[in-house]
Amino acid sequence: MADLTTDYLGLKLRNPVIAGSCGLSNSVKGVKEFEEKGAGAVVLKSIFEEEIVYEYQDVLKEASEQEINLDQFDYYDYQIKGEKLDKYTNLIADSKKGVSIPVIASINCVYSHEWTAYAKQLEAVGADALELNMFFLPSEFDRTTAEKEKAYFQIIEKIKKVVTIPIALKISYYFSNLGPMIQQLSESGIAGLVLFNRFYSPDFDIDKLEVVSSNVFSSPSDLSISLRWIAIMGERVKCSLAASTGVHDGAALIKQILAGADAVQVVSALYKNGKGHIGTMLETLEDWMAQKGFNSLSDFRGKMSQARSSNPAVYERVQFMRYFGGTN
């Protein structure tokens, strides 16, 4: 039998398929089911600071309408945050009691001063690692590009000072200097990078004149973005790499490992096909490895990365000349 184990964030995983952060990992029952269905690790649904802020604003608005003394709302702010954190820390602690695979906590903050407070508490209750889901909108006009990029390193540095468990950073591809940025982040002392975030996509309901969501789930075609950058950066970083978005089947899993990924995160495919789809993906991987004569993931990881390619330009934009250059 093939050896599917992999090292990710310094953690030993039984296989490279990680159940990514989503509603399916928002309960102890869900986490246990992921272990039963074969996941190598689970990233819990993110604790979103935005949700806490919006809940506080709703309470504040209601109180204002009722003409309640607003001086007390420092207390409500503290209470709402406390309740959300208590619920999340209980999820971590109870999940750790019920499974043997790594349980990775996920934080999604807007304001930098909140990151460290959350991180300390999540480590304290037993999280095996922290995934920082970090993104600053390109439409944020009051900060320069340099200021936004500097914020990533400032937050990482602050969190490294308060926790000892591995830190992974989940980023977007919205950087003008994406390659160098990935490389610099990998040298910041974090244990891993997840490429890439998936975002809410707005659409318009032209009958109701409302903004609605679209493309909630990724599609197999979304694989190309992360595949390209995993392949480009596979042997140019000083930390683990996980691929995310567009991994819908065993073939996509194989491709990402060939590109250089240590692990992959799967979400949309599990919503569409159920948690048992993890086993199907792993079976495809094992069958393919047997056909190719590979005994372990290390036998072929990065085999098709840019660093090992005889034609590195195939990963760059010049490749489009083949299709749009007008040649016959």
C-alpha cells in the first residue's frame, strides 16, 4: 500500500487531503465525520471578527432605537466577543477530545489588534495550528499598497510573540508582486501558506434591484490559478504549501502534489459530493501511484514544478502566445 503521509506545518498528516474551513467543520460531529471519512486534518470554520462587529452594531442600533443609555455598550461589546470566543474555544477543545487528526483553528480578522487576543485563546484550548485568513481589499483606498503589505508582516510578528503552535497564512492572489510577496511571507517565520482564498462574489438581481451572492462554490476550472502558483513557488519558499480552490477530484489532488503542494484543502467538492468524497479522491491517488510505480508522495511531489521544468516559460503569461498569437 502506498504511503500517503505528508508533513504540513510541521504536523504529520496521514494523507494530504485537508477539510478546509467551512460550515461542515463547524461542529464536533462534523469534525468526527471528517476523520471517519479519511481527512488528514480539519480546518475549523473561521471565527470572523466581522460577524462579531455586525452583531454588536445590530445590538447598538436596537438599543439606540429604544433610547437605552449607550454608555453601557463597552460591556455588550465585551460580552458578545466573549460568547463567540467561548463557543469557538469549546468547539476546539471538544473536537480535540474526539479525534486524533490535527485540528486547525481559523481566524479572520479585520482590525489588527484583535488577532493576537484570539490566537492566544485558541492555542490555550488545544488547537494544533492556526490558520490566519488574511485579506485587505484592493478597494481600500485610505491605505497604500506598501502599507497593506506591511500589515501582513506586522500581524505575523505580533502573533508569533504570543503563540508557539504553527501558523499558516491563507492569502489571496491580489498582489501586484505576488511571487516575491509569497516568498517574503514564507521567510517571516510562519509554518505554511495556503494558496488561495476564495471570496464572496456579488451579483445583481435585476428584478428586485438587490445585491445577491453568486458562484458560492468553486468549480474545477478554478484549479488553474492555484496550480500555476503552487508550481511556480513550489521550490522557492521556506514553509509548507497547501493548495486551495478548485480541487474537486483525485486528479486535481494529484496535479497539486505534482506542482509541489504538501497538502490540499477541499470544501466545495465536499458540499457537492458529501464527506465520503475524500475517500474517492484518495482512492484515485493510490491507484495512480500504483500505476506510476510511486511508493510515497515524496517520489513525485514537485516533479512538475517550474523549478524542475525543462520549459519554465510554460508557467508564465508568454504561454498565451500559443493560443492568441495568430500562429498556425
